[in-house]
Amino acid sequence: MVDTREKIISYRHAEWLGDAKHVTLERCLRDTHSNLKTIEDRTVKTTADQFIRCADFDVTATSGVLLHITADTPGEPASIVPTPEDGDTSIEVSTADPPDKAEFMDGDAFIYVVGDHVCICSTLLRDRLLQSFFFALFLKAKIRADSNKFELFKIASIDKIKLIHSQEIKEVEIRASAFKASQMYSRRQKHAANLAGGFARLYRIFVGASANDVTNDSLRVQLVLKTDQRSSKHIALGEKRIETIAEDLLKNQEDGDDFVIVTKSGQRITQSEIFLKTKVILDKKGKSVDKGKAFKALKVFYGELNAAGIFEA
């Protein structure tokens, strides 16, 4: 039986800065592939003596580029834990040198880029390192001078209202201090964010305080709304009401609001960011996963987001 691993695939968007015009990350990667044919060409050494390599670079499709990026530190041994024997009261951790003509992997990332849309399945490699690798790779390939004027963001110019209408809402969580919640109630009684304020007022009555008491007493209000799956008869009505509350939160949000809208597919929407991601089960390959299945999962994830109309202006 093949061992599997649960992985997260997340969405990023390349936002171009300053005077960078008429360029996409995919176009830069295709131009880079034309100039850097070998893995040696596509290897960058960091200041920490770590080597970041583009181990696979698939640009054969008419749309989209697939990348497998690996990181290793040449000659660095791996820590190993001996198997304890009967009667042992302690064991000593030791190290093992990498095998001949190979290195131990520090981490890797599978990436699918279409235009400026970026889908990532990563193990221990963070966005900032991947972005720096792209910068160094583009410089090495001697492509356009503005190819380093972008940043990878968790949020793109995505219509949040369209997102919640395209996907079913799993739950809405509204958070605030009791003090702020009371202020919310007095300021905007017709809006969903005031649900927390109403709860704060009820609490104050319960403990014997005035409902209008807005003293900052370091209490926290956290209200979670979700459908009751046990009541299937009226589930559609409950889902509609949660969607209405989510839409109201987005339309009437104010600075400092603290809420999370979670869709059934796992996307998270906060006031400031959209976290687009999904969980997948992939065949395990040491610290990594099967490349072919990872690439396929990335394409499926992108296709689902695209079909939902999330990328439309």
C-alpha cells in the first residue's frame, strides 16, 4: 500500500509594482526557460549556502507553466535517531552523511503558473524564498529588466461578494472585545457585525450590568454561525441566511472589524485578505510527494477557481 500525505495547495497572485507593464509571471518563466535549459543553469545559491534548483520546468502546454523547485545544502548531514534496544534508558542522536552523488532535501515546492495566477504545493519553502528565487533566475536568464518588480500576495483583485456567491458558506465567525462589540451595536444596529454587539449587551444584562455599559473590561466576544446539519428539512433556508450575513459583513465592514467567512471548500475570507486553498491527499515520497500527482492536483485546483469565476475582473 502506498503511503500518502495530506498537503495544502494555496493560491497566490503576482502583483506587478511601479512601471512594470504588459508582463505576466508566466511570460517571464517561458522566456527564462528559453535561455536556461539545464538544471545547473537553473540553480541559485543563497547567502546561507543553500542551493535552490528548478528540478523540473514544464512549458509544453499552451497555457500554464509547471515547476518543481527543490532546496538542499550540499554536504549537510541529516540527524538520525537510533532504534532503542530492550533495556535502553537513553539514546544518542547522531548524523548521517548524504549518499554519493546526492544531497538531503531541505524542502521543495510544486508550482503551477497561469498568467499571474500562482498555485503552490510546498514543503518547508516559504513564499519569500520562492519569490527571491524567481528574481535570481530571471536575472540569470537576462530577460526583461522589470521582471523583478512583482510580489506574491495571498489576495488578488478578487470580488469577495462574487466568491461567496460562487461557493457555499460553511460558517461565519465574528470576533470583537465586549467593549468594541457594544460600540458596534450602538453605531450600526442594522448590520450583521452587530450580532456580536447584541450578544455583548445580553451578557451585560446577565451579569447585572447596564445594557448601555460600554466599559472596557477585557472581555472577548466570539460568535460562530453555521448550519445545523441535523436539521436537513430547513438546511437550504439556514444556508441562505448565512450567505446573507456574510454578504452584509463584506458590504458594511469598517476598519478594525474582525471576522472570518469560511466556505465549504475551505476558502477563508477576512476583512483584509482572501485565503484560497484546498487540502489534497498525495502519494508520499520521503519529505516530498509524487510529482505527477502534485502537478495534476495543482491544475485541478486552478480549474475549480477559474470555473467559479473567481479570476474574472
